[in-house]
Amino acid sequence: MEIILVGKQASLDFEVSVDSETEQFFLMDSLIDELDLSPLQKCKNLILINISSNSISEINLSPLSKCRKLKHLDLSNNNLIRIDLEPLAKCTHLESVNLNNNLLTEVDLTHLESNRKLRTINFDYNLIHDLTISSKIQWLNIEEFRLYSNNLRKIDLRPLANCKKLREIDLGDNKLSKIDLKPIFNYRKIESISLERNNLRKIDLSRLENIHKSYVLCTDPHVKIKGLDDNQEKKRAEIVFSKGVYYSDEQERLLDQYFQSEKEEKRIKRESILAEIRKIENDSTNIF
């Protein structure tokens, strides 16, 4: 059974709508700012949950630990300021997690280390500066790993060394000043590595093997690429900039300005939500 709830009354209809036969649950564009997922505990056959495009700032995923058949979770386009992924550890069929466009600053992926069927992880357009990835991850089927437009200053790709089906990794529009690609670059499956709009000055490919033209290393034109031989240098456009778009200095400045203003708006929005949460907590404390 498929449940689709849209609009302001959606959350009111939530509890009475789901049952043990529900396989797909959609609650989108409903302007809700909080949601109790407890009714989903009885949905033993649930495969897909889409609660995107709302205004949720906090959500407890604990009830989802009962949804052992869950494959796809979409919480994108909300106002989430924090997320605990631990309950998803028991969702052994999980294939995709989408938290694109939220207000997260810290993400711990350790709890997903045993989700062997994961194919896509998407945390694009957040404010993440602290990312934890377990060295014991078993993502044998991961294909896409997306962290575009965050605040990462560093990332260790060594935990991804055994993700041999990885096709795409997007770390563009962060604050990375250096990166070691060796853990991921030697797989024939890799199609795209995006690093544009960072603080990189050079990328060293001299120790990398299996460089071939099907790789797309998308970075900024000013970044120096070390380690390409003459033959590879001739194919530089294919290897390095095949996804790149070239702008004038003024266009680049305006684009940077735009991206930074977007992040600043997110930061202010997050602080406002946190202040409201603290106020509610203090008011509750004063009552007692």
C-alpha cells in the first residue's frame, strides 16, 4: 500500500493512515515543523519514506529501527539542525539516505557502517564542518557519496578505500585546502570526482594508478595538477575540466559571493531555530 499525504492537514491524518501493509509513505510539502514517527513502528513492510520539503528542525528516527525492510529515506529540504542515524543501523536493506538541503553542522556516519546495501548518501547543501566516517564501513555497494556545499575543511577518504563500486563523489563548494585522492582514485568504476569551489591550490596525482580518460576530476581552472605525463596532459580537458565552466574573475567573485550568502542565510536560520528551542526548554523548566 502507498500512503501520500500533502498539505497542512497531512500530519493530522498521519496516525490513522498507516497500517502494517503500508510499503511507501509520502508526507511532502506540508509545512509541518515537527513529526512523531511512532505510528510507523507497525509498518513492517515499509520500503520508502519521503518526508521532504517541510520545516522539520528535529526528528527522532528511533521508530524506524522496527522497519527492517526500509530501503529509501528522504528528509531533504527541511530545517534539520541535528540528526541521529543510529536507529538506521538495523535497517539492513537500506539503499539511500537523502538529507540534502538542511541545516546540519555535524554528521556521524559511524552508525551506518554495517549497512552493506547502501548505494547513495546525500548531504548536499548543509553546513557540515564535522563529518565522522568509520574505518570499519562495509559499504560494498555505495555508488554516490555527496557532500556538495558544506563547510568541510578536511576529509579523510581512507574509510572509502574498499568501496569499489563508488562512481561519484562530490565535495565541491567546501573549504578543503588539501585532499588525498589515492584511497578512491584507483577504481575503474569512478566516473566523477568534484572538487570545485574549495581552497585547493594543487592536486597531486603522481602516486595514482589507472588514470584514464573516463575519469572526470572537476576542479577550478587555477588548481595545479601534479603528476600527469605528456600524453595525459594533452587529455587534460577530458580528465580534469570536462565538467568545468569557465568564468571571468568578476563572474567568479559574484558566484562566490552568492554561495557564501546562501550559507550565511542558513547559519542565521539555524541559530534562530536553536534559540527558539532553547527558549521552549527554558520555559518548560521554569514551569516546574
